[in-house]
Amino acid sequence: MVKKITKKGGSNVGKAIGVGVGIAALSAAAYLLMGPDGKKNRKAVKAWTVKMKAEVAEKMENMKEVTGPMYEKIVAQVADKYKKVKNIDAKDVEAEINSLKKHWKDMSKPVVKKVKKALK
């Protein structure tokens, strides 16, 4: 008699949360570059700021759930690394830290999809 081996399906909740966090990080970056002050922000963006944001996003992707305090802790950890770099001005690092922390409110808002009613 042959036994049938079945796989037990695991929950995809962790994957869905990871994707959601990744989308939130990308939307934050898009808001910074394409938002109301986008033109000014694009001029000010330097290579290290992009790397810093990517590191924050990467650390967020590994987490199941991200809250405000957890986000600020991640930003602080990444910022400590960039504060030690000699060719980066400390004022620029502080400005970037404040920018990342300020945009947490925008990232944490639920996504609301507006639906237009079809004309008959």
C-alpha cells in the first residue's frame, strides 16, 4: 500500500506583511521624490541618503509588523552607522533622520482606494 504524502499549507501572512512593508518603503521614497516638494528633494538627494533609506527599508522587510517606535529604532541604528562616516556632514545626517521620522505618519496611513461610480 502506498502512502500519500501531503504538505501542510503554511500561512502566507508573513509574506503578505513583508510585501506590504516593502510597498510602504517604496511609497515613502516615491513621496519624497515625487511629492509636493519633489523637485527640491530630488536636487538634494545624495547617494548616501538613498543607501540609508534602502537600509531602513531592508530592515523593515525582515519584520512581521512595524510600529512607530520600532521604525524609529531602525532609523536610529542605521543613522549611527552614517554618523561615523567622515565625509558626510553630521548636519546632513540629522536632517535625513528627521526627514525619515517625519514621513512615518505618511507611511503608516492606511491606503484608501477611491472608487469612481460608473455613469449609466
